Amino acid sequence: MDMRTWRDGRTRASDATEAMRAALSALGLPESVWSGIRPTVTHTGRPYVHLGMLPADAIERIAQALRAPSTP
């Protein structure tokens, strides 16, 4: 993989990580819950966000928010 591919993947993973952190913060979850979320890039340059272990109550709140109907 060339450096450009890795940088592009890292940028996408970092942007997605920040978006997830902002969403979890907006749910009222403390930073201690989402501070372990990290951007990562595979050896092929594919971007991922590693969520790690999250407390069950935090996952229940996330699931509830995902099930809530969105308002236009």
C-alpha cells in the first residue's frame, strides 16, 4: 500500500471516529465511556473504527437512539 492510500484511509477513519464520539457525547454518555474509541487502517488501507468494550448500559442507550424514529 502506498502512503497516500494509508493517509486517505486514516483520515476517513479519524473523521468517522470523531463523528461517533460526538454522537455518543450528544447522548449524554461521559467521555470515560467513549474515550477508547480509535481509528484504525488495515494493511490494504481500509478505514475502520475500533469501538472496543463498552458498558452494557451505554449500548442500551445507543440501541434506543438507533431505534428512535428520526425527524425530518
